[in-house]
Amino acid sequence: MSCQHSLLFLFLSGFITAITAAETCKTELLEGTSCTLQLPTKYTETSNEIKWIHLSSDAVVHRKGGTMRKPIPGLTMEEDGSLTFESVSLKNSGRYTYTVFNAEGTQIDAGEKEIKVYAKALKPTVKIYCENGITTLTCDFGDRTDLTVSWYKENSELSDKKDPKLLLTPAQAKENKTYSCSVSNPVSKEKSDSITVSCDPVPRTLFGFDFWVMVSILAGSGALLLLLLCVLIICACRSCSQSKKHQKDEKEFRLKNLQAPASGVHTSII
């Protein structure tokens, strides 16, 4: 019975070890991944000296005589000399060189490995802008520079559209089709919700106000101005006519006054 328990224990130990062992690092990694940079040959002898150097930060992981020198948090050298990342971050991107020496100090192996770490793509948002009859769709994903944009119309990819902005003609905007976008990098991809494009017709304006309202106001103002002008002309004509009549009446009155005395003198002589 104890033998069966021992075998079961060994099996479970091996199974758990296989599950918890970090995977081999790929060239492109998602931030937060746990993985190991494997050496082409396993160096388990404690007499070997193994050194890993991160060229981008000059960080050094060094083991000599079976003892680690200046341990670096998050980085572990395995028994066989491989380098394990507990959780890769963006700053871990770059090239790593390794050098192996034997007990006599002779270099027996050397090489270089490279990894590039990417942050997970976040879900983008499609925003609509309507101006002067042109509809602009914008795939908003913040200030990320590592992402590639793809556009979809009715879930069919527009293979030639890779810009964050997508321009639609008035005819395309009137189709009432759904559009969406996705952003991706080599290790992750996210797609936005689909939206239906709808832009209200752009109202015509005059001096910043509705065109037809302003036309009505100007037409009314013009008619009022014309009426006022007609009234002024009529008043001017009537004034001129009355002035002429007044002058004529005054002239006739003076003429009568001059004729009256002359008639009286003539009668007396007779």
C-alpha cells in the first residue's frame, strides 16, 4: 500500500512540476507572461560560471561556483543556467547575451537571445464626426503606438483601410451600414462595438442663423424699407405740390391787390 502511495506521490509531483514550469520565451511576448530563456545546452555543474547580460539596461545575472551574485528581482537563473522571468514587463524587451565558463575559466559557450514585450491591446471606440456633408469615423485607442488598425463594414474587413480615420462619402453615410474597428499587435487583438452611421443633414446658414429664417427676415425688412421709401416719396410729392399751389395762390393774391386800386382811379375820372 505504501508503495502505491509513493508512486502516486511521485506522479503528482511530476505533474505539478510540469504544470508550474515556465514556458520557453518566444520572441514576442504579452506583458505579464512567465517564461524562460533556454540555453542550447544544459549546464548543471556547479563549477560552471554562467553570466546573462541585458544589453538595454546592463542588468547582469551571474552565477559562479553555484552561488548567485547580486540577485535581480523578477529574474531567476535555473539549475541548468537558463534565465526565467517571473512576469515580463515592457522594460524587459531587448537582447540578452549569455556566456558560460568551465571550472578552469575557459569559455565553453556564448550566444544571444532577443525578446520583445507588448502590452495587451485595449478595446477601441468608434467616434463619428459629421461636417460639411463628410462623415469621419475615428478609431480611438488612446496614445498607443504599437497597435495596427483594421476597419470592418458589416463585419467584413476593409483590407485597404489601416488608418485610424475612415472617411465616408454622403452616399456611403446614407447606407445605414454598421462599422467597427479593431486594434492589434503581435500578441493581442481587440475589436470595438459596431455602430450604425447616421448624420443629420447640415442646415444651411446665413450670418450664423438658419438660412430660410434669415431670408424671411431680410425679405420682410426689404418690404418694410420699400414701403417706407414709397411713403417718403408720396409725402415729398404732396409737399412739393402744396408748395407750388401756395406760391400760385400768393401770386394771384398779389395780382388782385395790384389791380384793385387801378380800377378805382379810372372810375373817378369818368
